[in-house]
Amino acid sequence: MWDQQYQDCIQACKECIEACNVCFDSCLKEENVKMMAECIRLDRECSEICGLAVTAMQTNSQFVKQICGLCAEICESCGNECKQHDHEHCQRCADACFKCAEACRNMAS
């Protein structure tokens, strides 16, 4: 079960990285980029912490619970920001962030 939990969380993190990167890039192409600034910032931060969480799980880091706990918090923040925007890429990103936050919370507990 432990291996499956790692695999599920790693998959959720990878999907979140992809959604955040797509959202980041798409936000830069929006008409009012200034309005998207916080979304862009959180997309980058979320993508980076998800990458760190994947590495921590793959290398069986002794800090995996703490990293996944922080990852869950950042994913939740990013998801909450993205869901405020009507753009399809933001809504997809929010869904991926919330899914990842849940998987990371399970790893952290």
C-alpha cells in the first residue's frame, strides 16, 4: 500500500505540474496579464513544490511528510486562486491542484 500511495501522489503531482505550467503560459497570453499576476506567481510556486515533492518521494527523503504537507498548502492556495478566474486553463489547473493537495495531505499524515 505504501508504494501505491507514493505512486498515486507522484502521479497527482506530475499532473499538477503540467496543469500549472499550461495555466502559467496561458495566463501570460491573456488580455489583462496584470489581473493574472497572482495566478501566474502561484502557478510557478506550485509547479516547483510539486517537483520537489516528486523528487522527495522518489528518493525516499526523510522529509517527505513535511514536503508533502507544504506542497498540499501551496496547491490549495494555487487552486483557490485559479478557481476565481473563468478561463478554462485556470479551472483545469484548480482541479489538478485540489487533487494534488488531497494526495499530498494523505502522504503527510
